[in-house]
Amino acid sequence: MTDANAAIEVAAGVPTSTLNRIDLSSSDIPGSVSLLKQACLDSGFFYVINHGISQDLMEEVFVQSRRFFGLPLSEKMKLLRNEKHRGYTPMFDQILDPANQINGDYKEGYYIGVELPEDDPGARKPHFGPNLWLSEDILPRWRQAMEKFGSQALKVAKVAARIIALALDLEADFFDKPEILGEPIATLRLLHYEGLVSDPSKGIYGAGAHSDFNFITLLATDDVPGLQICKKKDAKSPMWEFVQPMRGAFIVNLGVMLERWSNCIFRSTLHRVIGNGQERYSIAYFLKPNHDCLIECLPTCMSEENPPKFPPVQCQTYLSQRFKDTHADLNVYRTEGA
Ligand code: OGA
Ligand code: NI
């Protein structure tokens, strides 16, 4: 079978999901809350449009991302991710669905986190510290573009968090307050999927099926389709649906932390990336609350008939475990390099 035929087969019969669009420039707040609520109850996925980040900047980060991934592997390996989860993640570094995948995800990535100097007391916390930046000689304006995009994405995520709070019958600033999103663990991740055709029957995926283990994710993608969601993961034959790329918009999805907070009323839906033979780039902004924020069932999401399903958990405890579960041991690279 040719690659093109294989690609058609992979996509055959897979429907496209219609996701609600939340227009952040709209003054009809109740309208936005209702659209968002419907999306969160149904799939936990929606588009965010008119978010205020300029098209120029959205395009610039993709240009810069392509430039980075276009460097020779030996250059990229010099920036191999460290214990703080900063830097380059090569092909197969991540395996999101070990039960159904061989090798790992057919993608490479780059983690950028909250920037703090090494000697800052805050840098003792996991996930906080200095980033691995490329020198200006190799990729001029790279750092600048990433930092600008990261800070604007945080603003967008906070606006979305206010609408989410209203949709959960909470005060608008419930999540957007110092003890929850005051010093968030935010990660920008550049992703590059090689032009490989996925073959689920052989366990080959761009990214294996997973739910994001954070609060919310903002995802910007290029025009190549690949992202699929599965709303009913426990069904006998789970159905996958494509999420269409939307230029200039973010695809926003809820993470497991919000699912726990909302006692599973809001959904953190399983998703994966299927390669169709075309190269694909995406940029994910993962937002998690402060390290010591306690994630526990919201008062508006429990009742006598619906008691809390999960014990409270501290953000950093939950996060450390999930990172360990889904990434290769860094010693793998040390041994190989020796
Ligand atoms: C992720 C993810 C989807 C994509 O990184 O968690 O789901 O389209 N990415 O890259
Ligand atoms: Ni994801």
C-alpha cells in the first residue's frame, strides 16, 4: 500500500467533531458561558477565537518552531530536556498510551517553562527555573518570540478560566486568584510530527491516546489535520472524531485537574494524534495552578447523591507522578551517550 493510500485508510470513515466557538471579544458573557458550558459537559474541547493574540505573532511562533526543528539532531540533542522539564524531547521520548503503542510518540518537542534564575529561591520548586535557550547566533529572535507568545497565552488562558468559573456557578475570579493561578506552572511546548502515516493496528501514533494532566491546554496547530478526540472511551468500540484545524484560533481542552475539581461534571477527553503522511506542527500551552494549590471537589459540583469522587490532591504531587509515568527515564540518554 502506498503512503497516500494508507493515509486515506487511516482517515476513512472518521467523522469530524463540531466544536463550539467561544469568541473572547464578545460582550455577550452569558452567551459565551452557555456555549462553553455545553462544550465542557460534552467533550471538554472548544475553539477560542478573537483571543487578542495577533495573527503575526501566531505565525511567527510557528516559523520559529520550524526553524528549531530544522536544526541538525546533534544541535537539538545539546539541548536535551533536563530534570526541570526544559528543552528538547526527541522522537519516542514520550509514550502517552503504553498499553497500545510501540516505541512511543512519533513526535519531537521542546519544553519552555516559567523562567527563573538558578539562584532564585523559587527555582527550588520543581518545574520552575531557567529555560534552555538557543543562542541568538543560531536562531535570532527565537527566545523573544516564545516569551512574547507565552505571556500572551497566559492572559488568554486566564480569560478562559473566568468563563469556566462562571460555567461552574462560581465567581468569575474563582480560578484567577493569587492562590490558584498567581504563580502557575505554565509550559509552552513546541511539537513536530514527522510525515509518517500512523497505523493504530501496529501501535504507531503521532501521539498516543491520553488526557492532558493539567488544568487547561491551549493548542495552536498548522493546517494539517491529525488531532482526534474520543468522547466515550469506555464504549465497546470507542469512536474517534477529527478536530479540524482552525487558523488563528486555539483549540482549548480541559485537563484532568479540572475534571477532578468539577467531580467529572466537566470532561477531560481522551485525544490522540494520527499522522497522515504530512509533516505537522502544533504548539501547546499547558496551564497548571500554583505548586501548592489543592485540587479538591468544588462546592458547586457535589451533593448528597453525588459525593466527591476523588480525594484532594496537591498540584505538584499530582504533576510529578504523571510526568514520571509518561516520559522516558533521562538515564536512557546518558547511557546511550556514554
Ligand atoms: C498534547 C496534545 C495535540 C497536538 O501535546 O497534549 O494533545 O495536536 N497535542 O499536537
Ligand atoms: Ni494532549
